[in-house]
Amino acid sequence: MNLHAVRAIYLFELHRTWRTLFQSIASPVISTSLYLVVFGAAIGPRLAEVGGVPYGAYIVPGLILLAVLTESVSNASFGIYLPRFTGTIYEVLSAPVSVAEVLLGYVGAAATKSLMLGLVILATARLFVPFSIAHPVEMLGFLMLISVSFCLLGFLLGIWADGFERLQVVPMLVLTPLTFLGGTFYSLDMLPPVWRTVSLFNPIAYLVDGFRWTFYGVAVIDVRVSLAITLALLAACLTAIVVIFRTGHRLRA
Amino acid sequence: MDSPPPILSITGLTKTYASGQTALAGVDLSIRRGEIFALLGPNGAGKTTLIGAVCGLVRPSAGRIVADGHDVERDFRAARSRIGLVPQELATDMFETVWATVNFSRGLFGRRADSGHVERVLRELSLWEKKDAVISSLSGGMKRRVLIAKALAHEPTILFLDEPTAGVDVELRRDMWAMVRRLRGQGVTIILTTHYIEEAEEMADRIGIINRGRLVLVEEKEALMARFGRTRLSINLKAPLVALPPGWGDVELSADGTTLSVVQAGAGAGEPDIAALFRRVAAAGLEIAGVTTTRSSLEDIFVELVGTPAEDLP
Ligand SMILES: Nc1ncnc2c1ncn2[C@@H]1O[C@H](COP(=O)(O)OP(=O)(O)OP(=O)(O)O)[C@@H](O)[C@H]1O
Ligand SMILES: [Mg+2]
């Protein structure tokens, strides 16, 4: 194991984050705060409780995920796309590093940042709406798994993309809608049966439901199923990346 | 005679890109430990592809590469940790400092942090004063030095320089030559590609000429010069000559009749035609106005070699 390399990539990536701190932490925090002001503090008190949870608190887990998913994908994809674009990737490709080490460095750094972002948003949300966390250990575990999975997905996107637009399209046109429709602002139980069934094809619905369970202990789907889906997502991304590196696809000529 | 094992051995290396372009068509090459090897060839000859295959940037279609005893595919960690690469394209991080990026390279190649070594490398490349500068603020020549520093950060024993002096001013080029010699003094094997033939002539121990994906020739520089080098003697006459005296068939007479010249192949073996010409000119009672000799450069040799179809070459 080339630990020096893992460390070098990890620190390099964190340093890049530090440089773009405002863009990558402050802006999702601000937009999440806006949601909480509007839906949580202003409209929320007029709405009924969902599953025994006040509406403002109910939407917090989904909002955290909304920010974590989009930031994970866009940050991790940018992290690997940028060196491809500028050509500095030659150095990583010619270095004595394995796929595992490259992933630990790049995805590890991106996931660290996502986790930090999630926790910052969590703390910020507490300023707007009162809530408590029923299963804090599971909450952290879910947040980590989800961060890593979506950073892997972002990494894949960064390898696949051949233009900056594609990097933005996926978070904007795919993740945000899926997160909204995945029950961030409502419970799947509130939907007509047909739409509820359709929603179950959206993997993010499981993540939101499982993550919310760690907060309030209420879930529409069995939390073990949500966990299994999260793990499956992680495994799928990992497999795809290993295959890409093995074949050298898009990285080596 | 027992020759020591090569530090780099390439056998049957072939590369056909996805586009169908065959960039390397069966290259065999052995690089000796500690030498400076210059790879010359026209644009698109396959120089960068060859280097890419050794360094892991290009997947060979066929062939085997062994670097310092390690197969570059099966044993890529050991092989790559010994190799440093300065790419042809200037690709650098923009927002990092020189110090950070060079230390990053060292770690990436699996070496423990060693600020003493990094400092030495930066000083040798006259980059020490710029160590805290952000790379985007450096000039092109400085950026190239940064790339060299990055390639040397992990103390490689084999260094590839892909056109290190392209777009570099004369002074920096001299500096770079001096640096390459110093590195060789430290036991580093250097393989460089260049379009500047004087560079190969000045620096290389051996020269390889590649054209259309094939190594046309690999030879000691001295031997190459001796084999293909020519010396041309031209004698300017005070009075023009109407025709060559009988039996002077090996001598050329210029159209205006004032210049006699002979071309001597190789480097000074046998009875020089040049001395013979002087005797004949004196015997014929011709008065000499001036004499010039020109030695053909590697450039002439190069043009001669790649100008002819590969199959006609020696
Ligand atoms: N990634 C690639 N995909 C397809 N073809 C390529 C690729 N890289 C190089 N080639 C082709 O392979 C051939 C050899 O290219 P290469 O870059 O190795 O030449 P070179 O000798 O380094 O040339 P130069 O002196 O211009 O740098 C060229 O015909 C080139 O167009
Ligand atoms: Mg080239």
C-alpha cells in the first residue's frame, strides 16, 4: 500500500477544497438555510405533523441529503475531471499507485468534505427549527455511507464526462429532482398508491427515508431495506470504477 | 564480451490507438545504465507514445517493457517508482505553490517527505526563490522547470524528458543541458526526445532515430557521426577554371569555375582526399584564394535518414 500517495492526494484535494471553501460549503449552507426559513420556520408551523414529527423538523434530514448528494457528486467529479482537463492527470497515471489508493485519496477527500458539509448543515438547521436525533451513531453511519457512495458516483461522472457542462447537468437535472421526489418534503405515505409505487424505483427515496429514521425513528420503508439499497449503490459504483481502471477506459490512451 | 544488463529493455512494442492509428510498429530498444539517450524523429514519429508506454500513460497493444528489472505492467509499483517523466505538454496545477506541488509529487511516488531533497532539487533548477510562488504566476520556462522538479522529486533512476527544451530560450536550454549532465553524473539514466538536433549532438551518448513508429537506427553518437558524417573541402580559385583537368573526376567544379570541392565520407580514415586535392591543385599551378571546410551535422544525417524510405535504410 502506497500510503504516502494516499496521503498526498488526500491532502492535495482537501487543500483545493479549502481554497474554494466559500463555493463548496457556504453556498449549500445558505441555500439549505433558505429552505428552512421558508418551509420550516415560516410555513412549517401552519402544517400538520408528519408521522408525529413537526413539519420543520421533518424536512431537515432530506435537506441535509439534498446538499450532501449534490455537493458529493459535483465535488468528486470536479476533483478528477480537472486534472483530466488540464493534463496533470499524467502524473497520477504514471505513479506507482493502485486504483484503491487513487480512490482512497480522491474519494476519501471528497467524502470528508461532504461529511463536514452535512454536519455544518445539521448544526445550522438547529438554529432554525428544534429537533433531536434518536440514533446518532446510525445517523453518522448513514451519512458516511451516503457521502462515500455519491462521491464514488461523482468520481465516475468525472471520468466519464468530456466537458464541464456534463459535470453540472447530472447534479442539477438528475440528483436534485430525484431528491425532491424522494420524499424530502413529504412522506411517501402521503402519495396516491400509484406514485408511491413509482417512488420506490427512486433509490434516493430509500436514502432519505432511512436517514430520517435515524433522526426520528419513523420510516415508511423498513430501515434495513434502505441500508441494503445504500450498500448496493456503493458496491455498484465501486465495481464500475474498478472496471474502468482495469481497462484503462478514458484515462489511458 | 559481457555487457551489463540494460536499465530499460523494450521488446516488440506495438501501439495502435483506438482511432486505428499505428504509432509504434514493433520497437526493440535497450537503454544502458547511466547513458543519455536521445530519441530523434519527425512530428508524429511515435516518440511520445513510446515514452507513454513505458510510463503507464499508454496501453501497449503488444510487447514487453522491463525497467530496472521490473516488468512495467506486472510489477508496476517497483518499475514506476524508478521512473520520472517530464511530459511534452506543459500541464501544471495552477493554484498550488511550487513547494506544495513538488512535495505532492514525491509523496505520490511513494517517498517519505524529505524537504532537504526537495530543496536541493529546487536550488539546482534555480527555483528556490520561487518556492512560495503560485504556479500560474510563473513564466513558461519556469513552469517547465517545475515539471522537471516534480519528476525529480522522488529520486528516479530513469528520467524521461519529452522535448524538454521546446519553446525554451537559449539560456534556459544551456541550464537544462548542464542539469542533465549533472544528473548523469549522479547515475541517472536519461532518455530525451528533441527536435533540436544540436541538442542530441551536444549531449547524447547514443542516438535513436524513429520514423513512422519504427526505430530506424540506434547508434553511438560518435559512430553515427563517423559513419554518416561528411567533410566537404572547398577551394576558391583566384582565376576561374574552364574545365577540370583530366583525371579529376572525383572533384566538383562550380558552375562559375571558381570553386573546387571534394567530399570525404566518414571521419578521417585512410588517405584523406582533401590532402590529395591540395597536392593536385599545387601541381596544376592553380592559385588559391580561400579554403573552407564544412562537417555535416547530425541534422544532415537525420534528414538523409528519415528522408529515405525506412526499408532502404542501412
Ligand atoms: N491519444 C491518441 N489517439 C490517437 N492517435 C494518437 C494519440 N496520440 C498520438 N496519436 C498518433 O500517434 C502518432 C504518434 O504520435 P506521438 O505523439 O507519439 O508522436 P511524436 O513522435 O511524439 O510527435 P511530436 O514530435 O509531434 O511530439 C501520431 O500519428 C499521432 O497522431
Ligand atoms: Mg511528442
